[in-house]
Amino acid sequence: MKIFGQIIDIDELTIPYTNISLYVNGKPSNFGTITDLDGKFSLSDNTINPDSEFIISYVGFKNQIFK
């Protein structure tokens, strides 16, 4: 499965170098990525499933969890 997107702040400004971590079955995996200069990311792995969670983290911001 593949996911992709762009990380933006409340003012719709992109956030480069944001960490995106994959959690499978509620446990952290060894898989993740960071956004590029435009805040864009892409993850592709066969361990990603509809129940996977993604933790978005960046210094100075509250972590966000997405399914």
C-alpha cells in the first residue's frame, strides 16, 4: 500500500523535514520518512494496511496521529 501527502500548518504554509512514523497494530515499526522542502512525502510498504497509524511530528508542534 502507498500513502502520500503534504504537511502544512494552520496558515497553510508547508513544513519541510517533518517526521512521519508508521505504527502497525499499535506498535512502532522501523519504517518512516521525512517531508521534502515542499512538505511532501510518500510511503510505500507492504506492512501498511487500513488500520495503520501515522505519527506526524515536528519540533515545536504537537504530534498528530492519523489512520
